[in-house]
Amino acid sequence: MALVFGHRVEVDWGKFTPGSSFFIPCVDRDSVEKSIRKECKAMGLRCVTKQVIENNICGVRVWRVIV
């Protein structure tokens, strides 16, 4: 779960398989990136995050690492 503009963003972690990724549109990318990294670590998932602009929208892209 991440907070974006005070709204919870739920991630279906069961569908977040190795090699897949998701994008969270947001302005406060540092906070969202930190929240996602914390959540991944708590669940034992190896992930890579990057602050990106996709289709002129700022956000955070998260990839699950293939182990």
C-alpha cells in the first residue's frame, strides 16, 4: 500500500510475479518510492524502483526482480 495525494494505492501482490512491473502516477515520488520499497522489504520481495515520466505523467515504476 502506498499513499498518493492522501489516497491508498493497493497493489495485488499475488499478481506481482518475478519479471513484472507496475506504475504509480504521483508527484511526491520520493515518498511513494520509499513506501513501496518498505512494503517490498517487509514481504521479502526483491524489487527495483525508479522515478520516471511515462506519457508525460510523473510517477514511480516498480519491477520485481527475477531470482
